Amino acid sequence: MHRYLYTGVHDSGQAVTGEIAARTRSEAIGLLRQKNLRAISVWSQPSRLGLIVLAVLRPHDISLFTAQFASMLRTGLSVLECLGMLAGRLEHFRIRGRLELVASHLRNGESLADSLAACPSLFDEFYCRAVAAGEERGTLGRALSSLARYCEQTYAVRRRIRGALAYPSLFGGMALAGVLFLLAVVVPRFGTTFEALDAPLGRATRIVLGTGAWLNGYLVPIAGLVLAAAAACTMLGQSRWGRSFARRAGSAVPLWSDLQRKSRSSRFLKQFCTLCENGVNREEAACVAAGTLRRRGDSGCSIARQERCARPKDGLSGLLSRSGILPPLLVQLIVSKNDTESELPKLRDLARFYDEEIEAAVDAFSSVVEPALIFLLGILAAGILMALYVPMLAVSGSP
């Protein structure tokens, strides 16, 4: 039996939250129906070990929060009631803590968009502007539903990219670990044997034996440095400077730079369509989407700054051209005077096209990286083995 957390609405209209024991999620929903409760959200209670994994915030967590928030608003609950229930029942502790801060801003009379802007690490400029548009038009539930759909689509693309790159990364890591084990553990034993046999050693053999002896003598400090470097890279990758450096480094790789360009174009089109669907005018939607991608990882998220960004001095065409996010033909399509509503289906089709192109680019990148890793590691392993076997053959062939 598993423990499930749920949020539901009674037949009388009263919102209820709690826990229920069931084998599966479907069984939990059925048990709630027997209690005259209409389930809004049902999710498994995380284990203690799972709390370690929950320390890393995923885009799927924001998507789940947004979808549950929209579902609860459609039942007639107030924003504060929804946030209070979600803060007590969401799995990710970072979101729970930020929701308490958002609720405190709401109690002080601020709008939901300005309250969400107080947590820029979770809710970027695009998210805040879409919520603000929903509040202005009285369609907050619809705005949150469109945001949840955008977050889920973005997460799906990222998941496919990571899945395609998982095998080359795992293979390269295991192969490198095998080579290091060969150098640090196996090679020093050959050195002892060569000394006992007084075998003649060539330059390549001396280099391999010296590298193996060095790794064997400093194995523990090296392992500590590798773990510390991995932790530092992980923390640096979550910072604005680290992401900017990774993008600049990736742009130097031809296939990876093409993947980044298509990913930016896809995200821009999805954000632009989402904002336009919620009543944001074309120029402001394009400026917010371009600014979010250009300043990704920025620590600020204020609606006032977005409104200033929405009126560039050189016009919308100049902003999009300088950003380099879209090709010139798409820039002309967005800045054209055609009806925005009629253009949105075309732009969404283009976003799906870019997603398909991303998958093709990832397949091309992995198809190049994988054989390159196999070739390089094969050459390295063959060189080590040849450096070790040549002195043995010299000794066995000597009179």
C-alpha cells in the first residue's frame, strides 16, 4: 500500500486535503469518489530518500504546480486558499517555501503577478507577464493552464535531449573510469615486474609507468578533487554566469550550436503564442519572450521593467534581429500587421517543427560523439597495452 496526498472538493463545495492509502493512484481516486469527493490532484507521498532527489528543482515541478493551481482555481477557490493548500501538499520543499512568501505578498495587497515576481528563481519574466495578463482579463485559470502546457512541452523536449545524450555520456564515463583503473591499479604491477626482470624500457613505456605510479600514489586526493570539481560544476551550472559560459562554450561546437539555436527559436515561439493567447499585444509579447531568453538566469523579474522593454527605440524588428533568436523570415512574420489570432496556429506549427529539428540535431550529435569516443578511448587503451607488452616481448625474445 502507498500513501497518496490529495486535494478534492466535496459535493457541498468545500475544499478538502488529506492522505489516503491505496495500491495505485486510480484506486485512490476511486476511494475518494466513494467519500463523495471530486479529486483535483492526487500524488504519491515522497519517501525520505526521495527528499534528496527533490532538492533539485525540475521544470516538471513548476508544470505540476501550475496545473494543480489552475485546476483548483476552476473549482471556485480563492488564490490564497489555493496557495495555502498547495504549500502544505506539494512534494518539492523549495516550491513550498516560496509559496509562503508569495502568500505573504498577496496578504499585503499585491497582485499575484507581482507576488510571483518576488521569487525570480522559480517564476521568470514570461511566467509573471502571462499571469498578469490573466489577472487583467479575468482569465487567470486559462492563463495558468496555458503556462502548464508550455512548461510540460518544454520539459518534454529537454527530457528527450537528455535521454538521447544519456548513453554517450554513460559510455564515455565508464570507459574513462576503466582506463583510469588500468593506469592506477594494473600498470604499477607491471612496473614491479619490469624492475625484477631488468627489462629495457622505451619512452612510451616509461611515460605510462610514471603516469600509473603517480595516479596510484595520489588516488584518494585525485578522487576527492574530482568529486569537488563535479559539485562545483553543478553549482556553477545553476548560476547565471555558469549558464552563460556553457552557452558560449557550446556555440563553438558546430552541431551543438545548431541545437541551441533551434531550442531558442522553439522556446521563443511557444512563449510568444502563450502570451498572445492571454491577451498580451504582439510587440510586448515578442519583447518579453526575447528578453526572457536573452537574460535567462537574471535575478530580477519586475513587471515595470518588462513594460519598459516592450517599447524598444529601434522597434520590434530591430530587437528581434539583434537578438539572433529567429531567422529573418520569421522576424518578418511576427512584426507583420496581420491578425495575431490567425497567425498563432502557424507559429505553433513552426514551434513543433523546431522541436522535431531538435530531435534530429540531437541524434546527429550523438551519432558523431559516440564513435568519436569509441575511437579515442580505443586508441588510448591500445597505446597503454602496447607500451606494456613491448618490454615483455623484448625480454621473452632475449637470449
